[in-house]
Amino acid sequence: MQNLELFFWIFAVLILICIFIAICTTFYLGRSKMKKVDLLVYGYEIPSDSIFFQGFRMMDYGGAFAWRFYARRIDKDWIREHFDKKFQRPFIISFWLIVLGFLAMILLYILDKLFLQIT
């Protein structure tokens, strides 16, 4: 039982770290690089936007930059060729951090309900 509680705390810390880094990266991208992508995709820069809507757009652009299949699915495969890899890297990192944090949250829930029964 002690090992399961250790895994519980490892997943909890992993979730918090992923959320913190993803929010900071989204805030940075929303104030700097996301305006360039918005200008290309929509034809104008969004002047003031909340971190909530920046997060939605960051997941959209990060998924398009990370996966060619997803870019084709949302009909944004043309933006992959417009920006270089160095420009795409923060979007991809933030996208994968959010996905990793979400998966860790699901595993934490399963661990809690099946094995630990803390709540």
C-alpha cells in the first residue's frame, strides 16, 4: 500500500508541474507567437484575449504542428509548412504537456478509485 501512495503523489506532482508549465507556456505564446499564427489563419491579430481562449487556440495550433493527421483533420495542414520547426517547438511542447497532465490525471483517478480509496 505504501508504494501505491508514492505513485499517487508522483502523479499529483506530475500533474501540477505539467499544468504550471503549460499555463506559463500558453501565456508566453499568447503574447508573442500566437499573434503571428492568428494573422495567418484568420487574417487579423486578436488584440486582447484571455488565457482561457489562448489555451483553446494553443491546443488547436499545437496539435496541428505536432500531428499531420490532426492538421489535415482540422484543415490547417498548410500552416505546418509556413512556420519553421523552431517556431513550432513551443506549441508542440505545450500541447504534449497538457496531454501528459491530462493522462496523469486520469491515471490518478483510476489509482484512487481502484486501489487507494482515499475519498
